[in-house]
Amino acid sequence: MATFMITIVAFIATAPLTIWGVRFARRHRRMAYGAASLLLLFGLNMKVDPPPPPKIEAVERDEEEAKDDEPK
């Protein structure tokens, strides 16, 4: 239920900016085309490396040891 409410609030919060962006793009087509082109060139074409896996603590294994305290 909380996720649904957060989603609704996010849509309501971004709706005015979206409407303004569409109106701006209709009025200034060349500038909107240039901005979209720059976003596609520099924004979507970037390589994003995933974060490295977390380092886990060393796990002590219960290995059977020989009589002289050396592993088998």
C-alpha cells in the first residue's frame, strides 16, 4: 500500500513538469530536438559499471585435521 501511495505522489509531483516540457517542446522545436539529441549522445551512451560485489568476511571451515595438525 505504501509503494502505491509513493508512486501516486511521484506521478502527481512530476505531472506539471511533464506538461510544461511538452508545451515548451511544441513552442521551441529546434531547441527541444537539440536537447534530446544531446541527452541521447551523452546521457544514454555512457557505460555504467555495476558496483563490485561486497566483500564477505572469511569463513572458517571445519576441516578434518591430521594428528600432526596439518590439513589433509
